[in-house]
Amino acid sequence: MATLNSVLKDLINSAPSEELSQVIKSINTLKSTSSHINNIDDELETTLKLYDLQNIKSVIVNDESTLLSLDNLQNGWFIDELRGFKFQYDHLNRTVTDIETIPQNDKLIQLNNKLGDYFANFENYSYVLINDDDGDDDDQSIKLVIKSSKSNASNFYSGSWISKHTITDSSIISEIQLHVHYYEEGNVHLTKPYTTSTSLSDSNLSTTLKQIETEFQTQLLNDFEKINEKKFKGLRRLLPITRAKVNWVRAVGRDIVN
């Protein structure tokens, strides 16, 4: 039988990122009213930390939006060389701590300027640029991590977009993860991963990133059509071998008489 602590962990791990705050609020209410939940803070903090890193949590530092991810985590500090600070995060109490100033990275600033109007159509987004330079001049790269999300409780849906673009002088390797939760009279989740590699030619960076996202959205629309025409249609109950529909009213009436 599952323990109460494991149930709470499952509740956290199964929650969409835009709905996690409600789950945490409910867990805190249980902690304050139930004697059966004791000494779970350490385990809860570990669970929340893993969740935040996997789901790329957005936070505000010095009035600027940045991200928590494994990509910008170094020795317990989250590094943002584009904006010039590093910080730690209390995953249990959901607060930023120990903010320190660091030098800004000129290479990241230059790339940020090349993004131009790329974020013009994004809503509720945060991003971070990470220098992946390993010292090899032939293999220098910068990682662009983006988190965009939207929640509408009154209309029973929430959604999040996570993309990671590894950018070199000649190519972009992109990983996109979409998660949508629709819960009016049900509990429907859509998750869609997407990975692609694109040559970075003379076109500007912003244009190339938009092309990658357009290709992903086109594939997503095609998947929807396949689901409707093939998957859902295949789930429908087939007619009897005679191809004649059953007269259920007559059948039920006959059963009652018998």
C-alpha cells in the first residue's frame, strides 16, 4: 500500500506546472490540520526541487524574470550571466535567496541582441542564455532556454511550452516540450515532444527560430488530424457483422417480457 508521503509526491509530480501552487497550498493545509503528516519537509523539498528543474520554473530576481534549470545550475547556484547575477532558491518556501552580482557575458549580450523581435508573439515567458563554452574553439555553443505558460482556471485549462536551443555558428539543435491540461468535465493531458537540427545559414537567428517553431506547430496540427481520423475512429464500436444497427429498445423490451 502506498504511504501518505508517496501519495503527496505523486500529487506534485503529476501536477501541470501552472497548477502546482494549488497542490502545494492543499498539502500545506493537510500539514497544518492532520497529525498523520509529520517530518516530510526534507522529502517534500527534494521532490519540489526535482520538479522545478524538470519543469524549468520561472522566478523573479532583481525585478527581472529568469529560470531554474539544470542547464544554469552550478554548485548550488543558478547563474544568469546575461543579466549579471547568481542566486539560490528555497524550493520548499518558494523564495529566491542569496542574490549576488556577477560579471555580464559579452558573448551572451551579443546573441541576445540578435534575437530581435523573436519574443514578440510570446506570452508570460521567461528565458535564460547559457554559455556552453568548453574551451574548444571548434565546439563553442550557447544554449537558449525558454519557458512560456498560460493558465485559465475559469475555462478549465492550463498549458506550458519549454524549448531548449543549442546554438553554434553553423547549426541549431532544438528540443521542444508542450504540455496542455484541459479539465472541464474530465482530465485530459496533451504532451508533445519535438527534436530537430537546423543549419544556421545567412538568415538571422530570430527568423530561424520562428521557422523551427512553425514546423513544430504544423506537425502538431497534423497529429490532431490523425488522432481524429484514425485513433479515435478506431476506438469506436464496430457494427455487427450484418452491418445492421441493433434495436436496443426492442431488445430490452424482449428481455423484460422474458
